Amino acid sequence: MMQLHKLALGVLVAAGLAACSSTKLEEPAPVVTPPAQPPVVQKETPPPVTKVNTVDLDSELLNAANAKGRTVFFDFDSFVVKGEYTPLIEAHAKRLKNNAKVKLSLEGHADERGGREYNLALGQKRAEAVAQSMSLLGVAAGQAEPVSFGKERPAVEGHNEEAWAKNRRVELKDK
């Protein structure tokens, strides 16, 4: 009986092996290609349209500074900058801070009264007072150069208070 089981088991194994044998193993596997897809076309989107107005800030600041003026006037025998000239100094300081290439000459003047040396020193003190005001507003030292002409270059000729008042000044001039 044992022999019969062995024989039956052998027949089953042989049948199983016969069923597994195939000549298809020697054939190359079929290549399956996916169906052709239409090419994807990327649409180019145009850049967004923006309206940007360019501003020449240097010109705007120069115009604003010029509108405030270019001359600081002083009282007799004084180098104290009056509060009424603060907007003028601030406008020019803003322009200088905006553009480090811009430089000003601060030309100090005096009226005809007093000696030559005294008026040169007074004109220098006036120019330095304006330079100090600009420095406190953040202007670099090399951008505003104080210089004195004393009484040598009067704005107005005359020997009265009206003429003298116009000659006690600091002129802010571009270099």
C-alpha cells in the first residue's frame, strides 16, 4: 500500500511538472507600448502688465530744496541759525543724504561793518553753523564744505540796514 501511495504521488508530481513546462519561456516577453498621448503644449503666459512711473528723485529733491531757497540769513554780529531756515536746511540735507555724490559749498558772508579778519571769521562761523545743522540731520562731513568770503562778496551794494541784512548770509551752492 505504501507503494501505491508512492506511485500515485509520483504520477501527480510528473503531471504537475508536465503542466508547468512550456516553450513560451524561451520566447521574448511581448513589449506593451502605452497608447500615444498628444504632446502637452505649455501655453506661454505673457508677463503681467504693470504701470510703474519712474521718478527722478534727485531732481525732485533739488526742486524741493530750491523752492525752499539757497540762502540762510543771519542777525547782526551773529552766527546762530534762525528757526525759520530749518525747512531750507532740512530740504538740502535730505537731498545730500539721498545722493552721496552731491556736494555743497556753504559760503559764509558778512556785511561791510567790522574789519576784514573779523568778517572772515564771522563768515566762517556762519558757514560752520549751517554745516553743523546739516551734520545733525545725517549729512556726511565731506558733503557740505564751509568756506568764508567775509565782506568781500556783498550780495547788495549799500551802506544801510537793508543792504547789510542781505549781506549777512550763507549761500548753499552745488559743487
